[in-house]
Amino acid sequence: MSVKTQVKHILLESGGEYFSGAALARTLGVSRNAVWKAIQELEKQGFPVESKKSVGYRMVQAADLLTEEDIRKYLHTKYLGNILIVKEIMDSTNDYCRNLLQQGAIRGTVVVSNEQVAGRGRQGKRFYSPGGCGLYFSVIVNQDFQLQDASVLTACAAVATSRAIDKLYHTHTQIKWVNDVYLNGKKICGILTEGELSLESGTMSYAIVGIGINVRNTEETMPQGLRSTVSSIEEEVSDCHVQRCALLAAILYEMEQLISEMTERRFLAEYRQRSCLIGKRVEWVETNGTVKKVAVMDITDDCALVTQDTFGNVETHYGGTIGKILED
């Protein structure tokens, strides 16, 4: 167990009492400098540590912890989260769910982690998931879907996430096709839907929806190259303190409602309304790397992107990615 984790446990269990750096160092058998570094890391991760000269350290309020007990206080779903697995750290919540499915996990199982060391996004890109700074979870949806429904399920999750964030924090989030949620022009959330195709039936035998939300401290924890394009809820909303348990429960509630509408796809109207691309000119990147400038015309009922190039040619895209959104 790391020094940071041990310090965190001691302070959380102290009931608001101060612990001196010297006492922590003696208890853990480490240097005071190691304790100081651990305190710095906890503060970066959003833990409310108060330092008082010549006295020591304490937690000044309930920390934003992810525990099964705390999540269930907010949970009002019928089946999403009935089975709830919460971990301090893991490679990837999607991978954990895939392993659970091999053991017979049922639909609605939710896996949550405070930190991911191998989180990933669409097309194998890395999704940075530092401890205490985000909400990272996956939902097992193992009912039969057509292959083309995978993008629709992603859209469903994006709308659910946007709704929950807007209701809790009075924001106006947008969705960038196909799987990103934006706030004030910056990415705060990525969604990755994975599954297994049954060759016999032509349907997906299960789907796993992974959602990663930046909650705080991207300026300190994200790689330099991402800081101009990503942000977090707390950094974009003044005087906001996110309780991740409440946010998770709100998303699961919205998601459960929308999954029940998968056949009718009524939520796609909201998905289009929230789009930050429709009516915009963008750089379109084909799967082979070719880049061209196009205008985004619409999003189809199976979540393909409809674009028109400079020659007036209209195309419908199921693969590829958006590069830059161009100025009008």
C-alpha cells in the first residue's frame, strides 16, 4: 500500500482530528518529506486536506469518496447498479466487465473505479483516468442488439450523461459525434461501447458501455498537449463541488430510462439538438488517414454522420473521426 493511500486512510478515520507530520511519519515508518508529498498528491486529487502550522493535517469535510454504501444512498434505479462493484484502482472498467461476463455476470452490473491505469477511448486512444479526479465506470447491457445499435447505445449514454450533468450543475452540455460530451467548448467526458458479435445470429450477445468523466484538476493531471482541449466539471462551473456518487446515480437513472426507448429511439432528437457539429464545417478524417473539409448536415437514426464536401457530394459515415471544428 502506498504512503499516499495509508495517509488517506489515517486522515479519513481520524474524525477530523489533526495528525502531525511527525506522527504520521512515525506511524508509517517513512520520512516527513514522504508524508508531505503524499499530502500534496491527495490535495491534487481533490481530497480536502487542511494543513495547520505546528499542528498537522486533517480532513476538513467529507471527502469525495466512491464507495458502494455511498453510491446506494443516491441510487433510484430498477436494475442498473443492482450489482455494484467499486474498486480503488484497476486497469480498465470495460476489461473488468468483460471478465465478469465470462463468469456469468448479469445485465445492469456496474463497475466503478477511482482510478484506471489503462483506460482507453475510441480507436484505442488512451483515456487518462487519474485517481480522485474523475468518474470512471462501465455498465453491462447484455441483451441482444443489432450490430448497428452499438452507436445508438453510445448516443443513449451520451444523452443520459448530458442530462444528468445539466440537471445537477445547471450547465448546458453538448455532444460531439459520436461519443464525447463537451462543456464550454471543451471535452469533459468520453464514452466507449464494446461488445461481442454472435456470427450465428448477427447480433451483439452483450454490450459494455464505459463512461469516463473529468471531474476536477485537469490543469494539473492531464498531459500538456491535452490541456487546451479538455476540462472538467469543477473547472468549468464556478463554486461547484461534485459528489461523484450522486453524479453516478443520476447518470444510471437517466440511462435506464433511455435504454427502455432503444427501439423507438426517441432520445435521438435530443442527441441531435445537443450536437456541437450539425451546421458546422469540420475537418473529416477518414479511417485511412485522409483529411478533407466538410459541412455536417445531419445525424441519421442509426447514428451515422451525414456530411457534404466542397463539391456538393453528400456522404454518410459510420467510421472515421472529426478533426477540428472550423471557423465559419
